[in-house]
Amino acid sequence: MENWVLDTSVILKWFLQEDGTEAAESYLQRLLLGQAIVFVPSSLFYEFGNVLWVRRRDELTLESSLAIWQRLKQLPLNVVDWNELFPEAISLAYQHEIAVYDAAFVRLAQIKGCDLITADQKLIQRTTDTYAWVKPL
């Protein structure tokens, strides 16, 4: 069985049509088939919710955002409480000049000893020289 940390940029693609949606959906299928375990920090839900709110300007209504939220809650994600990731995530943020919420995903992958899959190019550029397990979608 495969283990991954998938960041918000990947999980959002399960619900919104974006570049990389097809690649992201392959991770979802393996998760739903029981072929993989996906770890996420509890902070994912705040970041995810904020993206839905920001996207209201583009295409998302309140009703569609709430429907997406309900579908997200049903997924068999292994949620790790932020308490297990901080203050080390803050330290990683300072070291690599990345947002603390991104650093939480990096720290989680570090703890779990698995790949972090991301579509965030800035995160990839700032961490892959140090962490080979930060992988592009």
C-alpha cells in the first residue's frame, strides 16, 4: 500500500476543474480503492475552505461550496492534528521561505516518511533541493 501526503493544491483538483485535475484524480481513485493512505494536516480544512471562499468571485456559489465541503468530509483522509506538526512547521517555513500552512504538509511528510505531492510550483522550487520526497503532481 502506498502512503502520501497530498497538499491542498492537489485535493482541490478533485473538486474543481483545473490544470492537473486528471493527474490528481488518479490519487483519489487509489485512495478510494483502498490502495493508498493519504495523510493531511488538520490545517488543510481551513486552507481548503478559504480557497472555496476566494473562488466565490469566479464560479463558486455558497451552495456549491457547501456541497464540495460535504464531499471532502466523506473522504477517508488520515488527518493529523496541527499540534503534532508545530513548532517544527514554523521552523521549516522560516528555513525555506514558505507559508506555514505549506510547511505543515512538508513536516507531515517528513514525519510519515512518505512523498508530499503538490501542484504548488513555489513550494516545489523552494524545497526539492533539500527534500527529494517533495514531488510535483
